[in-house]
Amino acid sequence: MPVPRKEFEERIKKVRKRMTEEKLDALIAYGDTKITGNVRYLSGYSARFGGYVCTSRSEWVTFGRAAVVVPLEGEPTLITDCAFAEKAVRELSVLENLKFSTDFKDIADLLKKNQKGRIGISTWDRFPHSMYAALKERLPKATLLPSFIVEDLRMVKSPAEIEILRKAAEVADEGVGVAIKALAEGKSEKEIHEAAENAMELRNPSPRFVEPTNILSFGVRTALGGPYPSGAKLRKGDMVMMDVCNEYDGYAGDITRMKVFGTPTRDQRELYELNLQMDEKAINAIRPGAKARDIWDAAVKVAREAGYEKYVRPCVSHGIGLDVAEKPGHNGVDETRLVPNMVLTCEPAICTTNLGSSIEDMVLVTETGRELLTKYEKSLEL
């Protein structure tokens, strides 16, 4: 197991310490097949398959959900609706207490001591209404409220997590290199994307948990900012945006690089040079004590002075780890203070009406500043 079992025990202790501070009697960490990090952080497991299952002649429910229930006292319990994969669940989970349920009503049974208690729910905005309604019905006097305890703890990485993220960054570098080498006239975005993704997945020693979010676009499609790879064919003179996401031992990697397939035009070069300036200022804003919003402000200031503020894509930085995009970051409102051992991406992008440019790196916050984890060169020419 890449992260030692002992570390999971420490995570539960930290969660309970925060629960005590916030006067919570229990915490429910929820996850599904898309947002997996909170459940994996506490148990090592996440639901990997989703769909519909018939529970009676006239009733169907979806599956692909999981939750970890952490009482203030007693052992935490993992609940999932993937009973058909019980052996795999037991293999992945570090928690001894497991329950399998299609409707998750067992959560209320685990919390029967908290009839009038305060129960926090992480991943609150994805917590299914059916599960919420069942809790309210069976624990009518309990108070259910949003909690960000797990997300907050996940922002600061342990030494074991940092080593995994270094590997993830190394593989991301390799992946973008594969994509660049695969560029050839007439090849489609999908073909380039598949070459990079396959190469990176071969380096992943664990089952895949993080859903890939690769962006690969040619020419005018770079102006869309985040299109899925399509059948569009590469032509001479096209700008190429490669936002490559990978996974290594359950942790995400992320890098973006730009190339021109041919000789860059004046417009392409000017836009990219502006993007490079934004990138430099944004990276330099990453240091202990700075606010997450400072990264946004540094990048946008460069764009504003050049008259391009309205073209800045609304995501300049975000945390990265068990999920591709975590706390803190994204935009100009997050007041979170950066501390050593946070790992962020820095990804300023400009998308005009017919051309886009984005540069992205993984950055470790150190005691004195920052360290770039992704290292692939940033020249525009092939």
C-alpha cells in the first residue's frame, strides 16, 4: 500500500480532533465514482462502477456510492452499495468495519447514539437527497450540516503523499512528451490524446481511481478552453493545447503545454508570450503565508495591463491530490492561506474568440517558497 496503514489511523485522529473543535458528534464522508477523494482519504477505497440496479419489481436505485461514518468514539465504518465486488472492497479498504447497502439506511443505525447530535456531512453538495431524507426520517432530532473537515485536512500533504505526487508529476511530464512526439499532420485530437493517456496509465502501479480530464485541442478549438478530444485533424500552423492528467498510486498529476505545429504566427507568439508572463507571476505568488487568491490576482494583473482581462479563463490555480481539483484555489475569492506541503497546480489561461493558450504546472509549497514538480520545457516551437 503506497500510503502506510498507520497514516490512515492518524487521519482519523485528526478528523476527530477537528470534530471536537467544531462540536460534531459524528461525520459522514461521502463519495461517488466522480468525486472520490474524501472516502479514499479515510478508507483507501472508492466506488469505481456506477449504474442502476433493480431492488424489487417496481423499484430501481443507482449504485456507485460510498461513505465513511466516523463517530466521535468507536470504530469508523465504510458503507458502499457495491456488494457484488465485496472481495475487492475488502482488499482496498483499510477499515475493518464494512457494510453493504443499496439505500444507505444503515448510516442511521450507526448513528443511533446521536439522536439529538450534530452530524457533519462532507461533499455536502453531492450528498444524495434520498440519503439525506432517510437520515432526517430516522434521526429527526439530529442536526445535519455541511462539513469541510476532510477537505481541509487533505490540503496539506504528508511526506508519503508528496513522494507519490512527485511520481505523478514525473509521469505527467512523460505523458505530455509522448503527446508532443505523436503530433503529425492529419492525426486527430483523439489519437494524440490516446497515445499520451495509454503511456501514462502503463506507469500507474495501482487501480485507476481518478477520472481522466485530458484536454487536447488544435487550432481554433484552443479558444474553447476545455474541450474534450475530438476527431479534429491537425494541420500545419495549428496551435496545440495539451492539458494532460494522469494518475499514480491513486493521486492525480496535471500539466499543460502549448506547441505550434509549424512556424508560430505573430498572433500565436504574442498570446503565448503574454501567457508565459502570467505563468511566471502566478508561480512566484505561491509561497507560505500567501492567500490562494494571490495566485489569481498575480496572473490577472498581467492580463489586465495587456488589455486581456476579459479573456482569462476562470481557473488559475487549484489544489491537487486524491482528486484532480481540490481545495484551495481556482479563482480570485479564496482567502485560504498557503502553508508548506500543500500541492497546487498553477494554470493561467487566455482564451480569445479564435485562439487559446494555457500553461500548467504542479507546484509544492515549501518552507521558504515553492518547488516545481512538473519540469517539461515551455518553448512554443516543436
